[in-house]
Amino acid sequence: MVRSFGGASFGEAMRVAFGSLRSSKLRSFLTLLGIILATATLIAVMSVIHGMDVYIAQNVSDMGADGFRVVRMAFIGNWDPKKFMELNKKNPQLRREEYEFLQEKAQLVQGVGMQNFRRVNTAFAEHKIDGVSLRGATPNVAALTNVQAVEGRFFADGENQRRAMVAFIGADLKEAYYPQGEAVGKIVKVDGRPFTVIGVGKRQGSVFGQSLDNYVIIPIETAFKIYGSREGLNYVAQAKSQSVLMQAQDEIRMLVRAYRHLRPGQDDNFMIVSSDSLVTAWGQLTGAIAATAMGVVSVFMVVGGVVIMNIMLAVVTERTHEIGIRKSVGARRRDILYQFLIESATLAGSGGAIGVILAALLGWLGRTFTPVPMNMPTSAVFVGVALSSIVGLFFGIYPATRAARLDPIEALRAER
């Protein structure tokens, strides 16, 4: 049964609201502009945050849920130049002897790997690429960081021990140097030195326009032979299971402190980074972004709500005679109140729906023409439309109350 409000059903109240929108398109657009902008802004921010959450979970962290790293220093969150200078003086470089100590003593990890990074130039024939990420790594780093080969294989312990000139390359280099055939068995020059390609990694994509596939990985003993072994090392570890991740990190922390002869009460002069710490830092950043966005959205919503209230007051004035007729045939105050509340909520909800469409368009443009991984969650659509409708209800209370309190005799005397 469709409830009737003094001769005006719920559906009729909505039809009246949509008819008002169609009859004066410019006024309707200006009326709903604040709601449209607020909803579009809210959903766009939610889409960016959700898209980045998904992307970070899937791509940015190669440590997995049970992995972590030991690094000389790391800044997750706010950059502090003073702290950087302090840590640069206090924290010593990680060393291969320390890595061997961890390998021997650690009990709660599947394994411990070692790697270092630097930027190099690469070449094949006359084609050169600068700024390629070169990683020297122990053979177990492939398993510890989930490196997957689409061609060939990763290098083995024997190749690492004999300092073989072999390389595992990213998808960008494969496409640039060997687009027509297999890369395995070909030669790539790294800083002018020839390496035989033995494998190609699975494509990972990019983060804010920075490709994750522009890399070369070589045996770490080969990297030590060419570049030395004193700078840029970090250790990669994987707990035996996610349930013992914290205990595994504590064990590694204790072993590094013991190796460095740090006394109780002394601060660590190294850092441990895990996927959880990255997610926590990202959560803090997105929390600040969301808070700022909510401030902007609140302003737009209040402005839009005030405009809707003013328009509804004008509608009450225009339809005073109609209200008098409805009251004279038995409509109660609450029937009139409900009718105008429904109209106000419908108007605002329409603005919310337009805002959703606008946000979807912005999301598509963002994904297509920028590196920002926008991903609109389904909940954002419901939140946007529901919030705008609630704003319409709230700011429609005063006009609806004013309409409900009109004296029917005075209302009938009003000019049509």
C-alpha cells in the first residue's frame, strides 16, 4: 500500500520534485551545485584512497604479509631533515658479516636475504637507457620478495658464488631491448659491462608514474666484485608464518643489537620495516587527507543545504494556495510536513546522484590519463547519495514546518 499524504502519495511527491527540477533547469542546477560538488569531492577522495589502498596491498610492498626488512634508516611518514642528519651520523652501514651472523643464528624466519641498490645505465646494441635500478641480491631474495619469472629463471647459488656475469631483467628492459623475441641468452651491458640475460620478471606496473619494471638484478657477489660491499645494503627476511611475524622481528632486532654490542637502554642504530609499518604510515596519511576532504565537503554540504532551504521556502510561498486546498480537504499538518520533506530530500538526492556520475567520470579520467589508481568503492555511491538526501531532509525541516503550520483559510486567500 502506497501511503498518501493528503492526496499526495510518496511517488507523487517525488514526481513534483522532479517536475520542479525540469521546469527550471538553471535554477535547479544552481540549487544543487553545492550538493553536487560536495558529493563528487567526497567520492573522488574515497576513490583515490581506496585505489591506493588496493594498489599498495597488491604492488608497492613486495615483502608480503609475513616479510620485513632491516635497513640502515628509513623515513615512513613525515620527512625530518634534522633526524636524517642525526641518523646518518649514528647508524652504521649494514655489513655482509652481520648478514652471515643473522643467517646462522635466526630461528623464526624462513630465510634471510641481502641486497643493495644503485642507479646505472644499460645498453643493448645502440639503444641505451639511463637511470635503471640495479639490485645486487642473494639468490633467495627471489622467493623472499615474490619475484616471478615469465621467461627463464632467477640465478642460483653457484652463479652467485662464482660471481657470474648474469642478469635478471624487468619487463621494461625486455620490451625496450628485445621486443620481437626471447631475451634469455641475449647480452645487456650494465655500466658498460656485458651480462647474459637468464630471466625476465613479471610486469608489476607503476606507482605515480614511476615504473616498477625498470630494473636489473645481478648476483650480489658479482655486485660486490664490481662496486664494493660497504654501502647500501639491507636485509630481507620472511617469518615462518604471519602468526610469528612480531616474534621474528624481535629476534632479528635482538641479534643485530647483540652483534653490534648495544647495551640495554641504548637506542637501535638500525631500523626494521614491515608491510604493517607501510600500511600504518599510509593509514595516517589517508586519515589526514580524509579529514581535510571532510572539511571541504562539510562546507559544500552546508552551502548546498542552505540554498535548498531557501528554494524550498520560495516553493512554499508559491504553493500556499495549493496547501490551503489540501488542508481544506483533510490533509493533516504531518501530511504537508512529509510531502515537503520528501521533495527536499529528493532534490538533494538528485544532486547526490549527479555528484556520483561526476565522480565516476573524474575517476575514469584519472585512471586513463594519470598514474593515480582511482578505484570507486560501491559503498561510496551509497554514502554520497544517502548523505545528500540526509542534508536535504535536515535543511528541509524549516520550510516543511512552515508549510505545515499555514492557516488553511489564510492560505486559500493567497493569490495563485
